[in-house]
Amino acid sequence: MSDIEPRTSRAPQPSAGDAAAMLVSDADRERTHSYLSAAMTMGVLTPEEYSRRAGDASVARTRADLDALTRDLPLDQLRSVAADAAFGQTRVSASGANPVTSASGFFGGTEVGGGAVVGDRLKATAVMGGVVLDLRNVEYTAPVLTVKCKAIMGGVDIVVPPDVTVEVHGRAVMGGFDGSAAGPGGEGAPRVVITGFSLMGGVRVQRRGRADRLGPRRAR
């Protein structure tokens, strides 16, 4: 009987260097964005520092790239703040306030946001102007909000929080109707259905955290 123990093969374990070089996904970038946004909300980062790091996170390719952006931040605190800000906060209320039903930008611009009340329908019209619908902190009073857009040589920007369900059914002629933000949301959150058309103009829909600062608006 042999005294030699049989050898067992083991899969090679990834080294720290291999993990740092691992390519990241859009979900990884979004997670880092949520930490950076929470850091700005807490006053850990200035708006200028947040903008710079958020831009770097958008183009990050590896785990090391993302880790470098949050290495000096209090991640334990930020995870809690980011979780509260990202999901589960958008709900349908029973407010009796009259909802905003339309927003128009004719050769100029208008914006709906803040604590505005929205119902089941909202019409956005931009003719050689711009309309911004920032729906992150509005009060939803119906489970489904249908936004009907018309952009003629103008632009409609729609910003939604991360936890709502988004459907985009618009069309464009010599323009753009961006549906990249479409997708499911959190349980119990409202659904935002975006329809309409653009003619030599554009409709843009984006998901952003509540604390995120928006970039430059379309020309008024």
C-alpha cells in the first residue's frame, strides 16, 4: 500500500490583480454613481468633485477604475443613504391637489419638477423650445402616468427616478426619441408611459437618482 497521498486538482484562485482588472458592467457603474451621489448629499464631496468622479465612473472599464473613485469615501454610511435614495420611495399618494396636466415650450422653455402633483396624464409640447419634466420628486396620484410628447424643432427632457417602471412608445421623424431608459421598476412604484413624436427635434428619457444634479438643459 502506497504512503503517497493522491493529489487533488484545485481551480486556480483569481489574484487581487486579476480582480482589479476585471471588466465592469453598467450595473457596477450605476452602483458607484449611487455612492457618489450619496456622498455629495452628505457633504462629503463638493458638487465639483461629484461631477468629476461621476464622469470618470461613466467611462470606467475595470474594477480598479471604480474602486479608485470611492476608496476615500465612508462606504458603510453611503450604502445606507444610497439604498434609501435609489429604490422603494416612489409611491402613489391620495393627495387631493389639482395635478399638472400640461407643460409647453414655444420658442422658450418651461420645467415641471420639485413637489409638483401629477395625475394620470401629462402633455409636454416643445416647439422650437424646450420642456423639462423632472419626475423624481413629484407627487404621483395615479398608478400609471401617461406622458404625451410633441417636439417640433425643440426638445423634451424627461427624468425619472430609478424605481419606477418606464415604457417608451414614441416615434421620430428627422429627430430622436430615446427609449434607452425603458424597463421595470420596484414593487408598488408607479408606471410612466411615454408616447408621442418628434419632428426635427428630440425626446430624451433618463433615469437619475434623486440627489443627482442634472447637466445642461436644452436651449430655451
